[in-house]
Amino acid sequence: MTSWLPTLVTDTPEEGHALAVKLSRFAIKLTQPDADVRDRLRPDYAEDADALIAVSQVVATHFATISAANDYWRDAS
């Protein structure tokens, strides 16, 4: 079986951020696997500032992990 997450290593911070978003989205799908339920709930949080901030915090946590795994993009100068 092929892993959906073979590595945390990315070439750039932008790719790292995209991976952080992917990790966050994947966690939501694992938590609530029913797409219809997710779609039904979306309006409840789409305009909720606290919920949107919470999403940003989750992505930031994933990004911090990915950044560390990439030695904060060691070739950046």
C-alpha cells in the first residue's frame, strides 16, 4: 500500500505550507468521513471568526512540524 504521506520534506516553505493545509484537511476527513455532513456543517463555521482562527492555528502547528523536519529550509539564504 502506498502511503498518502511519504515524507514531510519539501523543497520550499510554500510547498511546506501546502502540505500543512493538506494535513489539516486530511484530519478533518478522518474525523468526519461523511462528505455530506461536512458540507452541511460548513456554513456553521464559514462565517465564525473563532472557528476560522482555530483552523489557522491547526495549519500553523502542522507548518511548524514540517518546518522543523526541513531544518527550516537549510538552503535558504
